[in-house]
Amino acid sequence: MKEFSYIIREKDIDQADGGFYDVLIIGGGITGAGIANILSKNGISAILVEKSDFGSGTSQGSSKLIHGGLRYLQEREFRLVRELLKERNYILSNVRDSKKIKFNILIGESTWKRSTIRTGLFLYNLLGGKLKIPKFHENGGKYPSDFKGYFEYEDGWCDDSRLVIYNIVTAHENGAICMNYSEFKSVEKAGEHYLSSIYDSIGKRSIRVRSRMIINCAGPWAETIAKMTNTESSLPFKLSKGVHIAVSRSKFPMDSGIAFMSQIDRRQMFIIPAGEVLIIGTTDNLVENPNDFEPSMDDIDYIIRSAKQVIPDLDQKDILTSYAGIRPLIGDADDPGKIPRDFVIKTDGYVINVFGGKLTNYRAASRKVAKIVSMKFGLRFHIKGMPEISYQRPESAERFVNEIRYECAVFPEDILRRREAFRIYREDLGKSEEKAVNSAFREIKK
Ligand SMILES: Cc1cc2nc3c(=O)[nH]c(=O)nc-3n(C[C@H](O)[C@H](O)[C@H](O)COP(=O)(O)OP(=O)(O)OC[C@H]3O[C@@H](n4cnc5c(N)ncnc54)[C@H](O)[C@@H]3O)c2cc1C
């Protein structure tokens, strides 16, 4: 296994200063990580810069579902759902920490119609490669009596930040330079190339990197970066905040996830068992600021009031933690729920801007970008079936040490919130692990 620690990070930054690369990738969320992975595998010299930790933007704030998006069928997004389901099936077969998860869709008097869900699920299964007639199950006291019963279906689940880390470490193993805590600050044209200024917030120094191409994968910050590279498109870029809360799993013991309709505004919502908690969400409200990652009291109140239909005694005091993600969306609709969730790629000279997208279809976005890069550089790439994840984290007692040594965790929070995500999945929010994580840092610094 190739070392990828904070010591390597420092060496990489020294080496990158004044260096020349084929591509500079801005943003170490799932989109940037997948693109760094596929390009480096094809022999492109790639440098990825992430202003905070890898996977610390929207890619740590999702519902963590690897899914086709059943509700997108309502919007007649058949092509998108088919692509997402294909990607879901790939991830479930190939990514170690991903798993199948059963969902119950709850049906009552004022929810979706039975016939709508039956048809939708039939189509969903079919697009996912399964011929299966959905069966309606009577409630039988499993859920509050307002619900007549439920349909069952299966989707996928994977921790979002973990998926990012797998791709980042694979890209690193392929030869890409991936630097967390390194912010893209400005760029100027230097002849045919781009000269970018990057700020290392740990070493508190600026470096200059020259590249033939820039790929903007900054998620909710993508419009800001497009402006900085003078490639601002006229696309209707919008941001929508989605909040989740986590409560103890003992609040409503269940093995399946639940999909239900909020009686406040008839939106689809989920209750997802994960580790020791139930994750409940989400909201979908337009915001102006890409840094607006704080769940508001209104968001939390909406989630609690909606979920009370399923867990009647759910209360604010049950909340262990909450988190938010910001969806970058491209669309005109005033209701963000009506804006398509597919990615949009805009190329302007040698700058590629990637807007929007889903966690589930990051591989499809990576392949599309790789195709553009291969055409721009006049090269032939191996794209089909890519990107793959070659890195598997070692299963050993030294787990945290490994995450520092091989996954470039720089601070304890990088482990507690992302590489392990105890801050969400544990009832004690990872407090009982803090000592062990801190001592792993001490051990490695010896
Ligand atoms: C509430 C919610 C629920 C969701 N649920 C699902 C789901 O269940 N399944 C699914 O498939 N998708 C889901 N999504 C969508 C999915 O989370 C996103 O599509 C995906 O995470 C976007 O990844 P990204 O890499 O494009 O953006 P991000 O993860 O935000 O990455 C962009 C990165 O760019 C960095 N950056 C910004 N500016 C700079 C700079 N100047 N220099 C260096 N770095 C910079 C940021 O720090 C950030 O890490 C959900 C989204 C939300 C908000």
C-alpha cells in the first residue's frame, strides 16, 4: 500500500509548487475524486486541490443512498433513473462498504395511491434489471394505523465520505497528487496554460501550479469558481439546502428503511437505519450562500412534524445530531424539487465546469469528463467500466493509524466525522472513540 499521510501531503505540496500538470481539479468531493481517479488511471498528470478535508462539502451531507431516485419517475426522468440504477448496481457489487437496503413505502388515505406506487415500483425494478411485481403488505400493526400498509423495494446505501476517500486514495495510488486543506485562490493565463495560486491552510503558504486544463468540481461553490476562471455560464445555477437529523435507533427499531410522504407539503421523505441511529430527512429549500451548512430550526421542525406520522412520540429532544448538505442545481423552476438532479458539464476552452449531479452517478460524470479531456488532448483513454476503486482499507486493529497513514487524515475530526463518520452513526457521536483517535495521531507522530 502506498503511504498517503500528512507527511506525504507536505512533500506533495513542495513538489507541486512551480510544477506543471495536465489538469488541475478543484474540489475533493465525490465528483472531483471520481475524475481524479479516472484521469490518473489513464496516465494524465492530475493535481486535485480541496480547501477543507476530502468529502467535507455536500458529499458528507447527503442521504447516503445509492439509488435510482424512485421519485424522479414522477418527473418522467427515465434516462436519469436508468443510469442511476446501473451505477447503483455497479457500486453495490464493487464497493466494499456499500450494502443493499430494503425500504417500505408507507401507504395511507392521504399519501400516494397504491396503483401509482405499484406501477412506479414495477418500472423502477425493470429499469434496474429486475422483473418483479411489487406486492402490497397489510400494516399488521407495524406502523401507525393511519397507514393501510406498505410496498417493499430494495436500493443501495454507502457512506458518502467513505466513497470519496476510496476514490481519492485510488487516484493517489494511480499517481495523482491530491491535497486536502489546499484552496484554489486565483488563476491567470500564462501563454497557453493556466497559472493557479493555491493556499495551503496548514502550512500557511501559497504555491503556484501550472496546468494545461482546469476542471471545476466545486459542487455548491462551482459558480464562484466558474467566475474566477472567467467561464461563467449563463446557466440558471441554484442552491438547495437539505437537512437530516439523527435519533437513536431504539426510538423505532427497524431493519428496513422507510419512505413516506410528508403531510406538510406532500414531499417524499426517508427514515434510514444506519449504525446506531436512524437518519431522517430531508428538506429541499433554496438558499443563496454555498456556505450555509447550518440546519435551521425551521428545517428541524419540519422534519420532526413530518416524521411524527411514522414515529408519533418523536420529539426535538430525541435529536442526537443534525447535518445539512447543499445541492447545486441547474434549472429555472421555483420549486427545487422540480429541478432535474442530473449533472451538467460545460466546457469553455480548456476549462471544464461540472455542475450538479448525484453521489450515485459520479462514475458517469467522471466518464463524460474523461471523454472531453481525451478529445482535448487528442489521446485515447480507457473509459468503459471506469472509474474503479482499487484501494481497500486494511481491516486491522490499527484502523485509525491506517486512516492517518494511508488516507491522509490530518485532524481527528477527519476520522471522527468522515473516514468513520462516528459523529453521525454512533449514539455517543463518537465521544468514546476520541481518545483512541487522538492517541493514533500521537503514535504516528512519534
Ligand atoms: C440533502 C442531500 C441529500 C442527498 N442525497 C443523495 C443521495 O441519497 N444519493 C445520491 O446519489 N445523491 C444525493 N445527494 C447529492 C450528492 O450529495 C451530491 O450530488 C454530491 O455529493 C456532490 O458532490 P460534489 O463533489 O459535486 O460536491 P461537494 O461534495 O460539495 O464537493 C465540492 C468540494 O469543492 C471544495 N471547494 C470549493 N471551493 C474550493 C476552492 N476554492 N478550492 C478548493 N476546493 C474547493 C469544497 O470544499 C467541496 O469539498 C444529496 C444531496 C443533498 C444536499
